[in-house]
Amino acid sequence: MTPSGTVAEHRLAVNLALGSLQLSNTGHDDFNQGQISARLPGSDSFLIKSALRGFSEAAPADMIAARIDPDEPPDRLAPPELPLHQAIYAARPDVNAIVHSHAPHTLVFGALDTELVALSHDAAPFVDRCPRFTLTSNTILDIETARAVADALADNPAVFLRNHGGVIVGRTLRHAVVAAQLLERACQLQITALATGVKFFHSSSADIEAKNAYIYSDLAVKSYWDYQVRAIKERSPHVREWLSTVTA
């Protein structure tokens, strides 16, 4: 087994399964819909959650290998929105993981005629950096539409799919999974504030910059991921078996 082969693929599959459970625990479930994927280091391939599994039940064995090239025949268990991931990976060499979900507050906020502000810490990474894709609200099934989503995403960390959900990307799997949770919470809190009908305040640009540098530094993101993995191990002992198969 080489670092770019089976060992790396298994490690990535375990972490994708852990990321799936984190998403499930924070409101991203919608039956078996939604995807999580991550690049295989040093290759033109990635792993993506099977079409038949939801976030709440995903295991390492449910992670399907796929190629970035859309002309490559897909695995029969690959999700229908595989082109969405292919197009983003092709357009964004800096992106190594993608989450697409129908998290309810993200979906609702994407349909509102207002912009996200830093009402809470959670919104700091997304202020002026979460555009809307409005070409269609349908499932992204073809590479042309997927490339249009990638164009709308541009160099941002996330994009709302209006009336559909959200797409969140990251330099690492940890960054993408944590960011997906932050976006959902940021949307939930702002929707709650808007519903009061009362004027509310939000963080300054200087505070937003400081929050991104400190609260969402690489070290902080790792600590948020590790915290959730510990919680999952406590609630789901079978996960310990997955972790025992990979080295620290």
C-alpha cells in the first residue's frame, strides 16, 4: 500500500464518514439527499458519499471513487449531482472538499431577498462571500449547469442555490464540514432576528476580520472537528472501530 493508494483512500473514507455524521448532527439531513466529497491527494480523483446513503447512516464503505473528468463513466452508486463536484474541483484547484446539503435555514435564507450579515460569529467567513446561484432551483444533473454553479461560487467559500440549498467548499475536509455548520447556524440566527421585526446590529468589518483570523484559524477549525469526533465516539461506539483502522 502506498501513500497515494489504498491507505490514503481508506483514511479519507473514514474522515468523510465522520464528516457525514457531523452534518447529520447539525441539521443537514434530508432523507438520503445531499453529498460530501473530498479529493484524493495527488490525483484527479475524489471520494463522494453513495447516492443510497444519508448523512446519518454513512460509513467508510459508502464512499464512492469518482473522477474529476465528467467524461469518465461514473460508479453506479455515485449520486446524481456528481457533476456539481466535478465542475467545482475542476474550477478550483484550491478546493479539496465539498458539502452540498438542503440544510433548512440555509435553504430558506438563500430564497430571501436579503444578504447575510455578521449577527453572530458564525457568519464572519461568509459576509460578502456567499453569492446566490439563480439559474435553476432543480437538481444539478449536467456538467453545463454544474459549471454555472462553479462560476457563481467563484473564489468564495460558499454559494446559495436559490430554493435548493447550499454548496460549501474548503481547503480541507475539516474546513468544508465546519463551514457548512457555521453557515447553517448563521442563517438560522439571522432568520430568527429578522422574524422579530426589530432592528438588530452586526459586527464591524474590523471585528469580522479579527474573528476570521482567530475564531476560524486553522488550529481552531481542527479543534472544532476534534470536539465533534469525540462527541460522535461517545454516542456511536461503532465509530471507534473505524478510527482503529487508521493511524493518528
